[in-house]
Amino acid sequence: MCGGKPDLPPATDPKVEREQADADAASAANAKTAELRRQRQRQSLLAAGSGGATGGAPATTSVMAYGKDKLGS
């Protein structure tokens, strides 16, 4: 019987919470999309053989280049 109000958590606005959740979801989706884009770019660079560990040379020779000297014999 202290006469004080009970300790209630502060009232939150559902609209603000929803907007914050939407912003968080959009941020997470954008980060995931950016990471996927970086992965695809790395894979395409590796497949093309540009730069990386091969020093700019293609990782493999093409079938056309391999059989070029044997063509027509």
C-alpha cells in the first residue's frame, strides 16, 4: 500500500516497431544480396582466369586452343 504506480515497461508504438523491423529486414536483405553479388563476381573472375593466383593467365586452355595445331591434319 505504498500508493505508487506499478513498474510497467514503457509503452511502445506498434507503428514505430513495424517500421524499425522493416528497415532491419531491408538492411539484412541488401547485405545478403551484396554478398551474393560479390561471390558471383569472384566466381566469374576465377572461371575467366583474369588475375588471381594464375597471374592473369587462363586457368585452363580452351579446346580450340588445344587442338589448333592439329586442325586439318
